[in-house]
Amino acid sequence: MDGQLSPGALRQRVRSGEHRGNTSGFAAGYVQCNIVILPADWANDFLRFCQLNPKPCPLVATSNAPGDPAIPPLGDIDIRSDVPSYRVFREGEVTEELPDITRLWRDDLVTFALGCSFSFEEALLADGLEVRNVSEGVNVPMYRTDIDCTAAGPFAGKMVVSMRPFLAADAIRAVQICTRFPSVHGAPVHLGEPGLIGINNLARPDYGDAVTIAEDELPVFWACGVTPQVALEAARPPFAITHSPGCMLVTDLRNSQLAVL
Amino acid sequence: MDGQLSPGALRQRVRSGEHRGNTSGFAAGYVQCNIVILPADWANDFLRFCQLNPKPCPLVATSNAPGDPAIPPLGDIDIRSDVPSYRVFREGEVTEELPDITRLWRDDLVTFALGCSFSFEEALLADGLEVRNVSEGVNVPMYRTDIDCTAAGPFAGKMVVSMRPFLAADAIRAVQICTRFPSVHGAPVHLGEPGLIGINNLARPDYGDAVTIAEDELPVFWACGVTPQVALEAARPPFAITHSPGCMLVTDLRNSQLAVL
């Protein structure tokens, strides 16, 4: 991986097929986004879903108009080719995984770019905190909770959370740091007893990998960008496209630009 | 009690002896301060102690010069008469409790005004959080911890903390709110398992009163203004004066003016 590559140079490599797969650790310091692409007649409900559930679905930018593959606020982007891997959904089910969606593009498609935890993990690491999934070199553990999202039309479902363990003083510091970044999930939604949000076994995440939790540590839970995918599966639109997990849109925005303070 | 009284009017009543005792709930919206008065040759070490331990000892203001009973940044104050009750310490022991210290005043005395949790409790309540000691009408429970303060000359000791129980989501919100108020103890120093900071029994506080903690709540711990009194008892200066617990200096500063954001 190449943390020094500029976001534009990395996107060129993605666009040309030279870079495939995970974007974690690439273009260090720049915002990476979760992507959801929907037909225009589904877009308004999804937009409302994001607005009603800003912690799991923090909207960073959208395309300008149906059919337009550009997202100017995020850089010189062609959303049809600038994500390393895409998932195509039909009726809420993944039917294909593709490195390019140019041949599937339609003039009614609207793109949503949502914040991702890579940005706040960078801020936590920069402050000297240990982020367990980073130090153990695994995907962050994610869990389905019993917390209901606020429904918008057909989009609904339970919130998915990611978990990172911290000593209490570091958990307090993590709340402070992440509060500065509302557009990348913001402050945690829960800490301590997992059962209170419907999680029964931390050792068995629903997505990602389990991490070590020391006896003197608290599990700290953040709203997670998998939540919109769960809502998408529930809504069952006839056609939708997302990024593949870990294969994000790398943007020209700096993480520090997302800080509200 | 009279929350509507202006701070200046309340201080007049204190000065004249018309108001005695607790100041909690009076002059709502205004900053109340812990007071420590020391001979000038002890003042520098105490100032350093405050600077090294800003969470338990958040310095809001000091007097201008030894012997000067005014504290201009806090209002038209005569520190010899404007606190409802004083404790006089000799060699680290309380020897008297007095409503006025004019007859004890010396031309070498320096006054320190430290932030107090009343200010952040008001901010928590204003946000709709329940502050248990307020709703149960008791003094906040306070505990000695095993957390060492950073020593400055003879001033040293363990940190004392106050505790308020919250649901996890409210605890996270409380961290955000209190972070805005570093000069009144700021963010909590610990939450969750009390044993990790040397507290063995929440039902038996070292100072104040126990409060109810529901099963789904976390105890949240803030650095407490009793800490400097403990350091004072350890340092054993020949002469010192503080406010009596709960009988604070009411200032003209608004709580909102202490917010850094």
C-alpha cells in the first residue's frame, strides 16, 4: 500500500484497473467514502433516511443530478470507475461484484457518498490512542444491535455498530476526538455493557473480525456504515450499487477538513 | 433559596450576614467558586499545583496582590466577607468555622478561586440530562481514588472524584457537554468499573451522600474540588482559609462564559 500517493493519482490507478481491492492505508490523510448508488425514484427516501439517521449514515456529498457520474465536492471523480470494487444489488440481493460499472450506468442513477470510520481512526491514532483493529491488523468487528433506525419510506432496519476497546480515560478522550467529526459517524453511540444494545457475544461479530479486549477495557461502539447496506437490503430496490466492503471511494477532501472544530 | 437574585445582591446579603449557609441553587446561571487563601510564601507552590492538576484544581481567578481582598475578574468582591462560611486551617487542621474572616485578614494572604461542579451540572440539566444528586436532593457522592496528583512542593495527594450515574448514551453526551467547560473540572476522568481507580464501594462515599445507581447505568467520575483541600491538609501550611463545603463564592461570571466553545 502507498500512503503517500495523492488521492487523484490513486483514483487514476483505480480507474485504469491498476489498483484493485482494499483502500485502507492508501492516500493517508484523505477522506474515504462509503458509496450508495440508487435510481432517482428511490433517491429521495434514501436521502431522508440519511438525514434521519446521521450517525450511521453521515452524508458527505451527493452527485449533482440523476445520471451525472461526477461528484465535484470530492474531486475529479467518475463514480463509474473510481471505486476499486462495486457490489450490484437487484431486489436487495448482491448479484455481481465488479471493478467497473460503466456498462451498467443509467441516466437515472444518483450517488451518495457517506463518511467512513477510517477518518476518525486516523484522528484517534494521531492522538496516540491504540486502535485495536489497526494494531491487530484485522477488520474492525461489527455487530447488529437492537437499536432501530428511523425509517424513511422503505428504508429501515437496526443500527449496525463497530467496536473498539479502550481504557476508560481513553474512551473519554475518544468521545472528545470523534465529536469533532460528525460526518464520519461522530461520537460513539454506546459504551460498556454490550447486552444493553442487543449484542450478546463480542467474540462473534456479525461482520469483520473479533479483537482482543483486556479486562480493564470498555467496549466502545460507533454507528457503522454497514447500516445503510442493511437498510438497502430491507428496502429491496430493483437496482442499486454500493462499494465492496473496504474498497472505498478515495476523495480529495482531507480528514482534517471534516473536523467541525 | 432564590435563583433569581443577582450575584451582587446575593453577595450583599452574605456580606451583611443576612445569608448564611449553602449557595446551591442561588443566583442561577452564575459561576460559583471554591476558595483557597494562603500566605504568599505558600502561594507559588499552590499555583503550580493547580497548573499541574487542572482537572481537580481548575483556576478561575486569583487576587491581584498579597493582602488585596478584591478579585476584580469575578465582580465587586471582598473575599473577607463575601463567602457565607469559611474554614480556617492551622497546620493542615480545621480550627474554626466562621461567617467572616475580616479579623483574621493579613497583608500576605493570596486568594485562589477554583471552578466548581455546580456550573457543569447546570449545563447537563439544561441539556435534559438527569443529575442524580440533584433529583434526589442530596450532596453529590465523592470518593478518594488511587490516582496521584502531580506534586508541587508540599502540595500532593490522591485525586478526589465526584460521581454521577448515567445511561451510556447520556454518559457520552455528558462527556461532550463537560468538555466545553474545562475551568469547572471539564470532561470526566473515568467511567465504568470503580475498582480501576481504587474505589471499592460506591454505596459508601468518602464525602457527600450515596445516590441510586440503576442496573443499566454507568458511574461517571469527575475530578472534584475537594482534591485541593486534601492537598492542603497534606501540605500543612501554618495558616490557610477555605470556603466551607457547599458555601461558595458567588461570582458575576456567567456559567456560559466559561464555555470554550
